Amino acid sequence: MSNRLPVDHEVNPDGSDAWRTSPGGLVTALEPLMQASDGAWVGWPGVADRSFDPFEKNGISIIPVRLSALELEQFYEGFSNDTLWPLYHDVIAPPSYHREWWDSYVAVNRRFAERAASAAAPGATVWVHDYQLQLVPRMLREARPDLLIGFFNHIPFPPYGIYAQLPWRKQILDGLLGADLIGFQRVADAGNFSAAVRRLFGYTTRGVAIDVPDAAGSRHVIAKHFPISIDAASYEALARRPDIQERARQIRADLGNPGTIMLGVDRLDYTKGIGHRIKAFGELLEDGSLSVEDVTLVQVASPSRERVGTYIALRDEIELAVGRLNGDYSTISHTAISYHHHAYPREEMVALYLAADVMLVTALRDGMNLVAKEYVAVRFDGDGVLVLSEFAGAADELKQAILINPHDIDGVKAAILRAIAMPRTERTRRMRALRRKVFDNDVAAWSASFLRTLTEGAVVRAGVPDKLAEALREISGAETLLVALDFDGTLAPHVDRPEEARAVEGTREAVQRLLDLPGVRVAFVSGRALVSLQHVAQPQSDVLLTGSHGIEVQLDTPEIELDLVAAELEQLDALAGVLDRIAGSTSGTWIERKPAGLALHTRLATPQDGLAAQRQAREQTEQLLPGLTIREGKNVLEFSVRASTKGEALARLRDHTGADRVLYAGDDVTDEDAFAVLREGDIGLKIGPGVSLAGYRVRGPGEVTEVLRLLADFRSAASDSAT
């Protein structure tokens, strides 16, 4: 669901309606998924005061939402673009606050929500896009609590001191908290949102998780960054076309074949810093650092929101500045600034990117800025220099660009001179790194990452299912019962810092009740090193422990059993060198050292950076240390110099205890090895969603504690009846 549909309305010569697929990365990324899943897209068709029946286009159900001319004025041009847009972009221009605009925003959001609620199948996934529809998630949840709801905010989310100005600040937050997953462009944006929730509602936040009270108690909402990208391959394919390459050469010739062409491509918007780059260029011409014979600036400023007063004034300001600079410095054969106030088709834009030696992105505040990524994707020749504002979300990923503070005009001037003078070898090195980042993290990876997080994060209902309770009652009568439990994600919620993990309230008491019953043994089976497990779990002395996926054990003895030979110790040192280098170059990753291996954690990295770091780790260790045991878990890749699994650990525990029945509970991929060795009559309990060999499933650690209590109750009752 988005403000605009993925199709544009056209009128045929005979007056009939026609629909053309809109160009754009979002449509490209989602179209195959929508086609495969019988998806529907809800949005405004781009025509005021007209109603259209739902129709199908390219295998997607299109559901138009009618908007009146007054609603466009108040909801879209008013509240969305003259209240929210400037507020969310750090008040570069002052926002306007009008109650009638707010009323229209509420009414339109409700209409969108009603259309989606009536179209969605039972249990469907709904993905809502952008700031125009921030109330829709809550409205949808109230109308259809069965739905799985995601929201992605394409623009920045401001710090609390700015956001707090909004008269309807709590209503917007509450609307967004109706979603299961809220995506943002940058880590800071997600942090700003969580901070606002804490300040205005007092809800508990832990890392990316927010506890939101509801009728059933509370539910977890995830607020996390998912930096958007482009269909990089399609841009490169265009750039490799001979006709577009010829067009790029023609552009250079038409501009007089200057030594350097600088390019700016923006919507005409006050957030883009167009005036700042023109000022910097003008001063370089004025002081003689550059000349129009050698350097030309091409500025494409596509029309935007032309009925909004702020934008009308901005156009006058920019065009006045361009006219003055051209009047002062242009010659008969060379123009200082080639200015174009209209949009171009994608083919022409790709030709411009190929023609440009330097790309200037001077945004004062920008959620991402996809132009920067488009320029990089086009430059298959490995040439070109990107000058990029640190206030654009793309700066978090494209660190091989020349990063600038656009408010520092002297700094912008220095960056321009550096870009123009940069040697070819440095340009190539930087561009290769930028292209690797853009192609690894394209729009398909972005959408897949968001939807995977959404669909794997909130599909298991709260409580203990009746069938599981029946199985617990049946197993409780076993002569010797082994209750084997993973820790992280099973007894304790996942946290960003592993050393801070603790079991949920009531778990220790439930474990003690089981330990006090005859014929019951309890074990913790973890991928952690035992020292770490003992620190976070603080287990009772009667609890059996296995760590490092069974490599370490402590079974009714005070000592930990582990013996590594010299060759294994040498492998550990070499492995540490590889992973330290990778973690040191990737933000949000870190290394956990274990007695027989190491783990590369990527929980705090962007999904794209995390996947790239894990891929590098696999490739480098397979070359340097073939034969290592590698396990993939949730946001972690584990390497061990000695092979062992949780399945082997569970088998050893069964032999040690002589148990005739086993309950094993775990949440991770590594727990599947334990589920695989369970026997008939045992219970495998998967925590959370995802494909699993386990026969039963609960939502989270809170339910596991309830399972342990139920099992203790049933065992006690069975013991009482036997006596």
C-alpha cells in the first residue's frame, strides 16, 4: 500500500482509460513477489475526483482509492508536504500546522485502511509505505487483528526535540505502533522513533524491540533500519547500450567538451541543497580556482509540488542564482551552469551519469538519496567521483565517496577541487568499492530483508497451544524425563549484547520445581561457551550444562571437559585473524571467542552489511582453513575447530541421564540438529516462526516458562496419583 499506485493513468485516443506501469525500483522489486502471491496494491491513481473499479495489471490486483481535489490540497499538499515533510527534514523550512489539514489526513488514512482491510485475505501480510499513511497500521490492526503489518518510512524521522513540535505527535506514533515491523532508512531514524515512543508513552524499548501494551497484555514491535536501494543491474544494462553511450558522448560535445562535467540531479526541493552547490561553484569561478572553459555544472531540477508556496519561492531563488552566475561567468561557447527544470526519461539520465565526471549530492537532509546509487550503478567503466552529503542516508553505506557537510561551503569547494584533481587510480579504487556495495545491497535484497524480518517475526500466536499442553501431560508420566533447553531466544530474549541476556521472570523458579521432582533432569544446551552460559544463566548446581554446541560439557562434575590439541589451537589463531579483519571493517559486527571456535555476530549491522560480512568470512575461511565446522544462526556465523552439534550434545545427555523421554526446546537453526535426534514420544518445541523439525511451537521465552510450569504441574499430579 502506498500513496500512489504502481501504474499511471492515461487516456486513449478513443477516450478510454489506459494504465502504464510506473518506472521505479520499488515496483521492480515487488512486482515478482506480488505476482507470485496473488498480491494487491492499494493506492491513489493520480487523478482527482474520479473513481475507478479495481482491475488487474501485470498479474497484480490494483485497488484505486479516490481522492477529491480538496483532499489533495489538504491531505497531500497540506499535511503531508507542508507539515510532515519539513518537520521530518529537520525544519529546513518551517512546517505549517492546520487542524483542517490534520482532519483530512485522518480521513484519507482511514479510507486507505478500509480498502486494504476489505481486500486482504485472512492472515495476510500488508506492507504500508511512507509518511502519507502513518495512521494506517493502527487502523488496520483495529479492523483486522489477524493481519501481519509492516510499515516503511522512506524519509528521515527527526530527533525528539524537533518531532515534539507536532501537535498530533502521539497520534502519529500510535498509528505507526499498530505495525509489527517499522522500517527506517538509517540507524539514527529508528533510534529517534524509539526515543519518541519512550518519551511520549513510556513504553519499554530494548534495542530494536518495543513492548506495546494491548488487550492481550503486550506485543513486540520492531523498529529497525533497512536502507533502501535501486535495481542496480537494470541501470548498468542501460549504461552498456551503445546508443546510450553515444548519447553520453553527444552530451559532452554539446557542452563544448569541457575537461570536467559536474552533475546535480534533484527534485526541486529545499532539502536537496541545490543553492549550496551553486554557491560553492560560483565562488570557485570567482576566485579563479575553476574556469567555465574547463568545468561545467549540469543541474537537473525536476518539477516538484509546484502548487506549494515554499516550492514556488524556491524555484525563483534557484533560477535567479543560476541566471546571475551564468551572466557573470558564461562565455559565447561555454555556459557555467546548464540548468534544466524538467524531468528526463531514465535512458537520458543514464547518459547524463555516464557523461559526468563528478556527481554532486549536497542534500541538507535526505532519507537515502537514490541518485547517488544510480550514478554508481551506471559507472561500469570504474570512473567518476561521487561527492556525497553526510546528511543523506546513502552516506552510511557509500563511504568511499567524498563525504561533505553541505553547510560548510569552504568544505564543499575543497571537495569539488579534490574530485576534479583525483588521479584515475584513486577514482577506480573508490568506484569499485562503491559499486560492490550498491550491487550487493540492491532493491531486491532490501525488500527481501524487510519481508523476511516481518514474516519471521510475528506469525506465532501468544500462549501455549492446547495440543502442546496435551503432549506435556502425556510426557509428564515418563519414568525418567530429560528437559533440555537452549538459552538465548528460548529462556532469554535475544539482545544486542550477549552478555546482557537474562532468562525471563519466573524461569528460574519453574526450573527449580522440575529439579525438585523425582526422575526429572534439566539441562541447558547452548552454543555459548560454558563460562558465558554460566554467567548469563546462573544455573542451579543440579542443572547439566553443554556449551559450544556440545564441545564443552559439565555433567554432574565441577570441571568443564575440553581438550584441544596443538593443531586446533593454531587453527584458532588463524581464524581469529581472518574474522578480526572482517569485523574491523564492518560497522555493527563483532567477534565472540569460544573455547573451540569463534562467532561472527552481525545483529547490529544492516541486513545487507551483515550478509556481506558473513559471505566474506565463509569465503576466506574456506580458502585458509578448509574443514572448519561452520554453523549459521540468527545474525551469527559460528566457526569451530572441532565438529560437534547440539544433536550430539542431546544424545550424550540422554545417555548420561538414562532418560526414556525428552523435551527439547530451542529457537535457532542450530537447534534443528537436536530436534533431528528426538525419538517417538519425545517433544520438540520450536520457539518462534520458521521451518522446523519440531512438532510444537510457541511464540517466545515467556511461553517457554509457562510450558515448564505446566510440565511441573502435570508431573506433580502424576507423582501424587502414583503415591
